[in-house]
Amino acid sequence: MSYEPKNSRYEKMHYRRCGSSGLKLPAISLGLWHNFGEDYDHNSKRIICQAAFDNGITHFDLANNYGPPPGSAEEAFGEILKTDFSKFRDELIISSKAGYNMWDGPYGEWGSRKYLISSCDQSLKRMGLDYVDIFYSHRFDPDTPLEETMGALDYIVRSGRALYAGISSYNSNRTRQAVEILKELGTPCLIHQPSYNLMNRWVETDGLLDTLDELKIGSIAFTPLAQGLLTDKYLSKIPTDSRAMQGKSLNKTMISSNMMKNLNHLNDIAVARGQTLAQMAISWVLRKERVTTALIGASSARQILDCVGAIENLEFSGVELEEIDRYAKEESINLWAKSAEL
Ligand SMILES: NC(=O)c1ccc[n+]([C@@H]2O[C@H](COP(=O)([O-])OP(=O)(O)OC[C@H]3O[C@@H](n4cnc5c(N)ncnc54)[C@H](OP(=O)(O)O)[C@@H]3O)[C@@H](O)[C@H]2O)c1
């Protein structure tokens, strides 16, 4: 079935400037980490991407290893680009990354020049693209000189494979070093991609958000819904169709009865604000302009529509924020903590 995007697609979404760059990103972006592998029906993937674009989500985030199997999310998105978005490439911001294990042998992960450049070429091929808009170092590599990793990002941009460079899950100190090197090379760091949500606030304690503010670099907060925990899905039980039940990157043991109680308290606060819990969780990460965009995932168009509704209420009173802090307890859900410790 052919697809024509809605003419109204730019009416409601807010677009925020990414740091001090010229690029604006939608307040909500869509990531294809889950639900875009071979374990998911292709038509559902199309419907999710169409719902996103119809609602002003112009930014789609990928990585070499998204699947399963690794690479299949980029292949699926490449198909969608061909069938649905071919006329709209200039309306889209597409990103990819390299850093985690992608192929066998010593050149298939981490941060060497060899890995980053060949991985970027593979991603472009899988998506059928001449360039991505943003290319990221997916994680800091303690065994490769940072000059080499940043030099590879600089080369990827200079050679036309990407328009901008970004880093993901680097701590505040490593971010300062990476940004300085990129500046010297003449390819400024556009954006940082850290995990951040009501139950995972390392970017506040590490000082990363303050650092990004000071350096005038944008940020894209991933897992703003704590992989779905901060939604109405888990308020009474762990549903069979959820990520936690499928044991993907969430599992049942991560969900305690105390967490469920806190989620219900947070849900009550959201209802009092006229929002769903998912909407309040997204509004909360976006409450200050220093988070440029909230990077959500979705398994249906309905979830996209619900999430997009968050932008209708981004203001919080001091009383609301205090009450949220009573129940938004740090939980052991930050799967990326190790990368930020390096
Ligand atoms: N840089 C990195 O290292 C890194 C790491 C992880 C993720 N990311 C990026 O961040 C993106 C988002 O990650 P994520 O998918 O974990 O984010 P998330 O937004 O925290 O969780 C998405 C999940 O929440 C559930 N959900 C979404 N909207 C909902 C709604 N309105 N009502 C009820 N449930 C809802 C769905 O779960 P079900 O599928 O169970 O329905 C969905 O798959 C990824 O796709 C990727 O692009 C980056």
C-alpha cells in the first residue's frame, strides 16, 4: 500500500535547537532498537514509522547492531525509506552508531578507526543511503586513544558519510575530552546520547547535563520510558506482550513490588496533570530545554500517538516536581552504567 504523509505533520510537534548548532530536532524522536528486527512483522514497522512521521517525528535513530539479528533494523528501515519516505529524505534526520559487538574478530567492536569507518559503510549500505545525518561513537573505548576514535568521526563527516558527529554514554569527563579533540579537528560534537529517565538519573549526578549545557552541546535522552516501565503497562502486572516478559533487555527480576508501588504513585501524579504516565515521563525529561529530544521506542502506532501527546504539557510546578521526586527512585535499570564508568 502506498503511503502519503499527513499534511498536518508539522502542526503540533515542537522543534528544539540542538545545542548551539543550526540543527533543530523534534522534541520526540523514534529509536529502532527493538521491534524492528526479524522477530517483528514488517508491516507493523512501517505503520510505526508512518505514525511517527505523520506526527512530526522527523528523527529516526538506529545503530549497526539493532535487530535481531544485528543489522536487520537498518535493513528494515532501508526498505521503509524506499517504499514510504523516498521523497522525504531531506525532511528526515537519520542516525546510526558503532561501538558494540557487530562482527567476529578484533575489528568488529569498540572505537578503532578501522571499526568505525567500515561499520559506517555497512550501515549506509544496509539503509541504502549516501549519508546519515548523525554518526555516533556508541560507547567510550578505554583501549583506543580518544584521538583515534574522534579522528574517525571527523573523517566520517569530512568524507560525506555523515553530516554531524555524536557520542553516546560517555561520562562528563570523557565528554569534555572528546569535545575538545573534535573541536581541534574542526568537526564540532553536535550531540550526546545518554540514558535518562525518572528512575535512572546518572546524567544529573555525574554532572553530564551541566557539562553539555556549558559546552552548548545538544542531548537526546534514550529510554525516557525506562524501556516501558514508566507507562501504564506495568501498573498491575507484567503483561505477556511486554518487553519484560519477552526477556529482551528488560526482565521480570528487575521489577520489584516496591517499584510497582512507586509507578502507581507516579501514575496518580500524571493523572492529576491530565497525562498518561508515559506522557509525564517524557515531559519530565523535556522539562528544561537542555534535553533537546526524548528518544522513545514503540511497538505500535497507538503508543506513538500517546507519547506525542506529552508535548502538550511540558510545564511542572515546584510542588509537582517535589512530589515526583518522592516516588522517582533510582532503580537498577541502567544497563549502560559500565560505559559511563570508563
Ligand atoms: N545509545 C545507546 O546506547 C542506546 C541504548 C538503548 C536505546 N537507545 C535508543 O533509544 C531508543 C529508545 O529506547 P527504548 O525503546 O528502550 O525506549 P523507551 O521509550 O524507554 O521504551 C520503549 C518501550 O516502551 C513501551 N511504550 C512506549 N510508548 C508507550 C505508551 N505510550 N504506552 C505504553 N507503553 C509504551 C513499549 O514497550 P513494548 O515494546 O513492551 O510494548 C516500547 O517498546 C532505542 O530505540 C535506541 O534508538 C540507545
